[in-house]
Amino acid sequence: MKLNVLRADPAGNITLFVLDPIERERRAALAAELMRRLPDMKIDQVGFACPADADTDGRMEMMGGEFCGNATRAYAMYVARQRGGLSEVRLRVSGCDHIVTAAVDLARGAARAEMPLPRAVRAAEVEGHAGTLVDLAGIAHLVIEGIAPSEDFFRAAEPLFSAIEGLDAYGVIFLDRTSHRMTPLVKVVDTGTLIWEGSCGSGTIACAVAESTGLADGLFEQDYFQPAGIVRASVERRGGAVVSAAIGGPVTLDEPVCITL
């Protein structure tokens, strides 16, 4: 089987885009095989290019149907490049019920994308450690501080997510609020993959939501330092509610290649 693919690096969250049409029911298995067969590419996740709708510039769906902010930023840059240098790209992406707008700066190698707003935010406790559970509809994260990153803690936190309907993916974000360093560990439900991600866009927003909890009105912005890159989060609140959210940062794209499986 031959496939045209493109490796993207949005702030270290390595994403492989499959550029050929693949039926939805085959994607999870194919993504797992690509991640297993291409270890040198250090892939965190796989996205699939789809035919664009008439009212968008492009369409992209993730391997488990989840939303991914970093993959959205990277795919926006790919579309911008393919379409002669667009500075604004309108995308329809999996895990999001509306068109996402991304701003692309090809000269700087950066892209910024709007993010889904939290569906629910609440305090949560795991093994005596208090954290913030942020449900972004389709993906949810527990933001926890003062804990060394570990799969054991992730397993202990997993029951929190079973009570949330409709999750395509979920993660634990280990945050050091003093240094603004975060380590994301994310599971995609359909593929069963558990990945220490180089960076995580939705996890970045979850941290910004958690850190801005006491802000009634105004804009909260913060750079979050992650294992393989830096992502900047912007969260605006009015009356304490989050009314807009976005992430931005560097993106690099390799040239498309044809591989054989």
C-alpha cells in the first residue's frame, strides 16, 4: 500500500498527515500501523486530509475523531502553502462543531488557531491531590500541580473521564505554575494510544483556563514550555466565563513523501 504523507512539527507535537483519501473506519488501525512502522519520524498522532467543503479552505480529521489544536495549526499552514500563501485559513476539523479560523504567517513559520470553549470546568481530586478538570467537548484534561509526571498517576485519574460523555481523547497535564512548564500525557480512545506528547494544544488551553479561574474580566495570555516546544495560550473571560480561546506558536512542515506499507 502506497501513501502520500506529510510530517508536521507544530511546537514538537509531531503529526503525520495522510494526504490520500482513507475511509473513516480504516483510520484508527492505519494510524496505529503508521506510528508503529515509522519510529524514526517520532509521531505523536496522525491526521487525515479530506475534501474541503464549499465554505472552507480545507478539512482535516484526526485518527480518533478527536480535536487537536496543534494539528489544526499545522494543517492550516499546509493549506495556506498549497493555496498560494493565504494568511487566514478556514477549516473544518474533527471534534469541533464549527468552522475554525487560523491565522498563518508563512514567513515567520507560525500559526494561531481558535480553540473550542470549555463545556465544563470543575475542581477534582486524585489520590489526595487537587486539580482542575477541563472539559473541552470531545477532549478533556486534568490539570494537576505538584506531581511528578507518571503513567501510574494517569491510571489513577482515568475514572474521572469515564463520567464525561462523548470523549474522543483525554489527558493529564502535569503543570509547574512557577515556571509555566507542562508535561502532557494523552490517550486517544479509538486507537487506545497513550502518548507523552511533545506539546499539546488543548492541554495548553486547559492550563490557561485553570490558571485564569480567578479572572472575572479580561485577557489571560501565557507561554507554556513543553517537552518539545513552546505554545502560547490566550483566554478571554467576561463575567468569569471563557468567551474566546486560542493557541499559537511555531510550525514546520516537511515536504510530502510517498511511503509503502
